[in-house]
Amino acid sequence: MRHISLLVVHHSESPGGDLAFIRYCHTAPKPKGNGWNDVGYHYTIGNGLPHGEWNACQDGEVETGRKHSVVGAHARGFNAHSLGICLIGHFDQTHPTARQLTALTHLLTILCEMYDLDPLDDIKGHGQLMPSKCPGKNLTSLMNCVRMAVSARMKVRKQVRSILHLEGT
């Protein structure tokens, strides 16, 4: 199993779409796309809006891209030990939806627990790792709140597991 030490949050820079749209953008031959063999992200989180002829997934719906065992293509120099999560939307122009933020917090909580990560240190916006405006100013401004929400959820879940374990004895 690959060693995961970082979770990287992105935005699609598109008004809408779904995993199929992002996969097309990543796999279509240049100049239409990147010419990659698959989508670069491990997860996308929809905003409920279509993009041109492309469908929308539900607002807050998490779609699975690459398997965790497969190195992503989303943050050059960090891909080998990270997972990439992309929220659909252009967050320099709009804001992530409440459902997207809820889904992101839930997903990051599960991933932090799965890989024993510290959400305050191991969740990064793409632009924190390299010169990039990603994940857009309106999501970047919320990233500390997301990290703190994940940390709080992890503490509550740990307390609940402890209580349930004690009651089971």
C-alpha cells in the first residue's frame, strides 16, 4: 500500500460538471486536454451544476476517480505521497456550496483517520504547495475552518468509539 501523508484540495475552475467531465479534460489529447491516461484526482465533489453538454452530479456528491493505490496527477512533486480531492466550481468567481463543504469535511475526516493524518498539518490547498491560485480565493479562505472542522469531527468520533468500547465490556 502506498504511504499517504498529504491530502490536497483543488477546484475545477469550471462552473459545473462531474467526474466524467474532469476525466475528459485530463485524458483528451492536447490541445483539448492534458493527454493523461486517467483523471488526476482521487475524488471529485459536485456542485449540482452542468457544464455545457456535460452533466452535473448532485450537489455534494463525492465521485471516486483514481484508486488510492494509484499515484495521482494533481500536485507536481507531491503526487507520490498524496491524494487529490477536487471540488467542482471556480472558486475565484463563486463560493463552494454548503453541501460541498459538508462532503469535503466528511471525506477528509475519513481519509485522515484512514491514514493517521493530522488535519491541521496534512490537509493543504494546492496553492500552499506550489505557485497556484488553486483552490481559488473563496475556498482558500475557508481551508482553516475545514481543517478545524475535520479535527473536531475526529475528536468526537474518537470519544464515541471510546464510549462504545467501554459499554461493550
